[in-house]
Amino acid sequence: MSNHSWLTLVKKHRAIAVIRAPELELGRQMALAVASGGIQIIEITWNSANAPELIAKLRSELPSCAIGTGTLLNLQHLHQAIAAGAQFLFTPHVDSDMIQTAVAENIPIIPGALSPTEIVTAWHRGATCVKVFPVQAVGGANYIKSLQGPLGHIPLIPTGGVTLENAREFLEAGAIAVGLSGQLFPKQFVETSNWQAISQQAKTLMALVNNS
């Protein structure tokens, strides 16, 4: 997936489901549930069980979705993720070597950054977008809004504290999309395999972000 394709997709759908699963089949069911609810951008964290296999499986089962990965901590992870077929790459930090490798491979990379210095550094290194993480720790949507004056040209995707209740606030504050993990997958729904309820969570989120 090219950077242009990624940005077009993100600006259209505006929400990313982040899945961290202790078992492959559980991760698969979580992905199928949010996909049926209309979410088309799905991140499988690299510390999920059998992440490479799960990514490959979802690429096959959900051809209309973009399947990527996150929580990539080093170059070895990044190369393995690319080999597994990940269509986009998230990291929790700014690593110049990882960014430059992804750029060379023409795969979108979205590093995690928090301060203005980190955000600008990631952008100048070649990041496709910048993940603002953990956003709730520094003021939530107000922080995203405050960054718009000097850094409005950098596409930001906040995660870490985004909920169904505040997702729209982040988009109105200037974020191009939001990433949600636990909020989409309440523990009781996952434990009882209530995939219909999780699908409904996804539908609710998509209705909220598409009306922002």
C-alpha cells in the first residue's frame, strides 16, 4: 500500500481498530466482528499470539480491509511484519532506521510520538502520519487542537485514551483519524464471544466518526 493510498483510506474511514489478542482464533474473531461493523482498517499488534499468521489469514479473509500491524519495536520486527504481508506499520516510538526502511519499502509507517519535537522529528524522517500516544495523558482532544497551529500540516492519529464517547472530539480537534483498542472490545463481550455486540460497537464508532 502506497502512502497516498493509505492517506486516502484513513481520511475516508477515520477509525482504526487495534487488536491485541492472546490467541490467534480470538484475534481472528475480533477482526471479523469489527469488519462486519464497517471498520476497514485493522491493526494487529505484533505482540499478539501468532501475529504473522493472523495478519496473513486476515489479508485473505478480509480482502476489502487494510490489515497492518503495530507495537513494532525494532528493525527485526519491521522486516518480519513486512514479510507477513502487513499493509501498514505502527510503532510506539520514533526510530529513524525503522522509518527509513519502511519508506524504502514503500509501506506506510506511523511512528508514535508525544511532544512537538518528537512529532516533527518523525515527520522529517519520512513518517506517513504520526501517532500521538498516549494522548489522554497530555490533555486528550485539547492537546491535538493545540498542535494544529504550528503543526497542522502533519497528519495526526491519536491513540491511548480514545473512546466511543470522545472519538468525534479528536476529529473535530484536527486529527485525521483515531485508533481504538479496548474500547471496541469490552472484556465481557470478548470473554463471552459476543461478536454481535462488538460488531455493534464498531457500527456505533463509524456512525460517530463519519458525522464529525
